[in-house]
Amino acid sequence: MNSPISRRTVTASLLAGAAALGTSGVAHAAPAETSHRRPGRPHGRPEAPTVVLIHGAFADASSFSGVIQRLQRHGHRVLAPALPLRGLASDAAYIRSVLDSVTGPVVLVGHSYGGAVISQAASDAPHVKALVYLAAFVPEVGESALQLTDTFPGSTLGQATVTQHYPLPGGGQGEELVIRKDLFRRQFAAGVPVRTAQVMAAGQRPITLAALQEPATAAAWKTIPSWYLVATEDRNIPPAAERWMAGRARARTVTVRAPHAVSVSDPGPVTDLILSAVRSVRSGR
């Protein structure tokens, strides 16, 4: 498509020094050496991490297809589990069970609501060595995704979604949100080819309203080095909110002229940011 968003510029700004990784001292401490070494790996060199990709609301794991292909071409192990999108605590517990099944270090990546999930799931998980946020929520304890969305003006998600009802296990009905198909491309994936956006709209995963309202109970970004990609054309999460959350987390930040669905529209810059985190883990920085 000949949209202005298709001519993207990528700028990167590295928050230097120990402050970039918070006050926990992780900037000066080498990652703990794992006992799981593959044959032939030089003694003392950290093992190559597994990259675990967590999608957000209105998407599924296929939104990472272009990123997965690039990471695999670089020889990296990748997991992209399906996120239930039913509640923050239960979603984080599920992802934690996935993380616990992985041997060796992990670079954990979250898009959108997936950022809130990884912040909670990685708490007290010593093998998670880096967090990568892609146009994502980075909540403090007690904050919810909806609360962070409303921190700055600019989101048009409320006007683009409709509410559906679904049965609850104990009886009654819950509420979940979907993006209107006629508004999906403009709201979520502006600049993505029309046919691709139509497929994404047809397969979008609803998220419960309760999940977006549920406050975080952990903030792993306070102790784990973080990276952040700001999508300047985001209409779900205001870009100003993304910059603010990235700054608060002292994340190493890049800016991409892209929509909310940045892993679909710009898999190259997304992969580059993940590889930056992987290199940092492997070098012990």
C-alpha cells in the first residue's frame, strides 16, 4: 500500500549507564551462569537464550510470523504461545507455566496487553534475562491496562470496539471486546496491506474487559533489563504513554513510525530490537 506509514524511519536512543537498567544493580552484575550447556559451547559463555513471544489483545501468535522467521534464520529457538486473554493474573500464570518449561535463559517479548502479562509472569523467574516491550503496557503494581491507556490522550480504541458477552464457568456472563471489522485496519493495522488486515480482523482474539481493568501485582521490569519499541502511529495505546512507560522502566528505546500491529507491519525493526536484547544477554551486559 502506498500509505505514508509504509515509508518508515527508525531512530534509536540508548539510555546509557547503570540508570538504563534501574537501581537494582543489574547493570554491574553478570547473568548467572546456567548449568545447561550445549555441546561445543565455550566454557563460561552464557547460553543463547530462547525467545518467547507473547501477543496481545485482538491478535494471535501468527502476528509474530515475520519476526519468528527472521529469528529462526539467525538460529534462535523461539516459542510463541497462545495467550488466553481472559484475566491478567490467570494469563500471567499460564505464561509462567510456559516459561518454567524452558531450559536455559529466556528473552521474553510482549506486545500490547502482552507487556502487562510478561511484567507479571517474569517476576521471580531467574532465567528470564531480558524483557522486550513492543507498543506495550508496562504497568506498575496496582495499575491496569485501561488506566495506562487513559493516562495520555490519543487512543481511539473505545470508539472502534464493540462488546460481546460470553458464559462464565460459574454462571452469568462476562464481557469481552473486539474491534469492528470495518475499522480494524485503520485502528489496529494502518499501512498493513488491505488483504492482510482483513485476515487479521477475521481472526482477531477478543479480550475480556476484566483483563484490561485488572491491576498488576508484580513489575518484573524493576529488576530485569528492558527494551521498548514505541510505535508513533499507534491508535490503541497513545505514543506519549508508550514513551512515558519506557522512560519509567529505564528501557533501551527505539522509535518506529508504525501502527499498533508493529510486529506485522515492521518485523525487521522488531527483530532487530529483540536481537539487541539477545546480544546483551549473551555478552553478560
